Amino acid sequence: MAYLTAAGIEACVQFLAAAYPSICQLVMLPEPSVEGRTSRALKISKGGGTRHGVLFIGGVHARELVNPDTLVAWAFDLCDAYTNNTDLTYGPKVYEAATIQLLVEALDIFVFPLVNPDGRIFVQSPAGDPWWRKNRSANPGQPCRGVDINRNYDFLWSSGIGTSAASCSDVFKGAAAFSEPETRNVRSLLTNYPNIDCMMDVHSFSQLVLYPWGDDENQSTDPAMNFHNPAFDGLRGTAGDALYKEYIPSADAEWFEATGERVRDAIAAVRGRVYTVEQSIALYPTTGTAHDYAYSRHIVDVNTHRVYAYTLETGTEFQPADAEAQNIMAEVSSGLTEFCIACLCILDSADDVAAADVEVLRGLRDRDLVDTAAGRRYIVHLQRHSGELLQILRKNHEARDLALEIVNRVAASLRDGRAKAGKLGPEVARSAERLLETVSRAASPRLRETIDEVRRDVGHFEGRTLAEGLRAASAGRQE
């Protein structure tokens, strides 16, 4: 199997849209590449309403040939499994048909497989350079061509951390942030589809699952110490020192770690390759990258969605031979599927919950739960076990009915701002106990351990407001 050409990838994207018109939509990116090529992404979804969006991009660095092929192949797999209502199988790892149906019907999945078509053409040309990394910008007035697209985003672009102002460097950051049409195309997806709140930029190589931040080590104690504060300019970029560490809320840090571990485990399930989950500075300091920019947007502009963004470094070489490329494509596809499940809020499957109540409950999660240790634990538990929980609720009507009863009671107490005053009665605690018992009977050992932990907290909520119950559960864990 030869790697697909840029024209071949474009043909695949258009074929998918034509072959699966009920779930696939072409997204025309607003700007042609440096050499005038049109770029298109694919939106995979069924149905409407308020939905989470997941964005996958690849082919940013031209020499990393396996990743655009992987994204295209995975899109084919997803569309075929959904249309035929079949399982999605990668080696011994199986995603049941019901899970695939849920992903396509509850998410907007965007696949932009080839961000840098000009670079790929140059890499694959007999007259080109197989190890070319950048785009093909002419860089007027500069001695060398090409900008590193993954150093051209507006995140600490002028800092010089992990970038170069020299055009001949492989990490040349360009003339300005977003000077390149390729980065502007990625930005347009985030801007034009504000429901995107999960993103993965697929690269090679090193077998890593990387999460923010890339400019310095993380800390969750001093919100003022952040990339947006010029008081710290010149102090960032050195791991291990005491001068600066980049702020990240503890709930977000925990989400990144827990979800990264899920992706890692899904990849390992295919053939045993265990990727490393780590903050991206652990690889080397960087700025101007896609995943840091995407995650930083909600801090720069509070009106934008928070985007949980990763960089996935696949395999152990840029252009693996056919047999190894096929293995990488299978294991990474498993990881991409798991990432979608992790990005699927459990409320997205609750068709019987009013849309207004869903928004109220999301507000509880985003504002109240993150303020307490118990709440943050519950968020991580839900994310870690969301796939299995969704499977159980879809199959077990008793568990589903109990869950809906609890959700509706809690939403009623929260509606119109009454959460602070309304106390939870014993009927909620009884329903919660029954739900946990019902789910436990169908749960894996790992989920059963989590259920046993949550069970010990149920009594803290009876006769208290939700806020009081969360504080009591947090204190109970500390005793």
C-alpha cells in the first residue's frame, strides 16, 4: 500500500460525502493553501440540536505521511459501521454498534485529514524532499521557504519558546501569528463551529499522548501566573525552575490526564503498544502549537468554548513501511474512537431530558462540581467510565429509568436558580442507591470499584442542598 497522495486524500473526503450523504457533509475551508489548493474537512453527524463537537486534524507536518491516511481510514470505518449498524473492530478491541450509533447521533465529528497539502506533495515528489516538515510559503525577503504550521498559532507566538525567527529552521514560526492560510483554516473551524470542545492534532512520531501546556510546567494554585499575563514575560520556557509555571484548573488537568489514559489504553488494547501520556513540555518546550492555542481560546475570550485539545504522536517513525503503517492505523483508530466516547457527555444520550434541563445540569457540572474535591472526582469518574455507563443505560431500562428520575429531580431543584435553597429529600438518595446497585450488577470490576466509592458519599446529600452535599462529601473523604 502506497501512501495516499494529496489528491487521493481529497478524493476520499469527497467520496465519503457522496457515499454517506445522510451523515457526511463537506466543509469547505475558507482559504486555499500557499500554492492555491482547496482544503476540505468532513463533518460526520446525524441529527441536530445542541451537540458537542470533536475535531481531528492531521498532515500538519508534511513528512508525517501515515496520519492523514489514518484519519481518512477511520472516517470510512465510522461511516460504514454506523450505516450498517455493525461493531467497529480493531484487533481484539471492539466498539459495539450501539456505541457507534450514539457517537454519530450525539456528536458533530469533524475530520480535517490534510492541513498541509502543498507540503505533502513536495514530500512525495521525486524532485522534492521526503523529510520536509513545513508548508511551502515563499517567505519573501527570507533565504528559505516554508513555515512550521505548528508554531504559527497565536499562543505565545512572539516568545521564542521552541520556535525560531530564522526561515531556514524547521521550527520557523512565520512572519506573524496566523500568517499562514493553513493555520487560519484550522482557526476557522474552531470559530465557525463553536460547539467544538474536543480536539486532537495527529502527528508522528514518539508514541505519546500530549496535553497542554507546552510552554512551561503546569500548576493549579496561582491563576494570575498564566500566559496571558505580561508580568511573566521572559520567565517561561524552562522546566524545573521556580520562576514560572503555567496555570491550569485542577479539574481540567485531571480531565486531560484521565482522558489521555483512556486513549492510551484503547491504543494498547489493539496490539500492546503503550503510549506515554504527559504534559507536552515533557517532550520539549513549545509555543504557537495547535493544541495550546485551541485550549487557550476560552481564557483569552470568555465567550468561546473551552476546547480540550491534545497532540497525538503516533508510531516510531515518520513513514513506516506498509505492515507497520497498517498496525499504527488500527491502534490509532481505536484511540480516536475512545476519544470521541470520552468527549461525549452522558447527558447527550438522555433524549427524555428537556433541553433546558440539560443546560442547567451542564451548568452544575461546569460551575459547582469543579469547586469541590468531591465534585471534581465525580467529573473524572463520569469521563473515565462514560462509554461503559452509556452502554449499560442503553441496554438496562431499569437503570435508565432510575437515572432519568434522578436527573429530572436534580434539574427541578436547580431550575430558576433554586439550587442554593432546595434540599434533597430521601427519595433522591433511595433512587441513587438503587441506580448504583443496578449499574453495579452489569459493571466491569473497575467501574464497580468506582461505584462502591460513590456509594459511600450518597448519605452526605440527604437533607442538604447540592452545594452542602458536595462540601460534606469532600470533607468526608478528608477525614
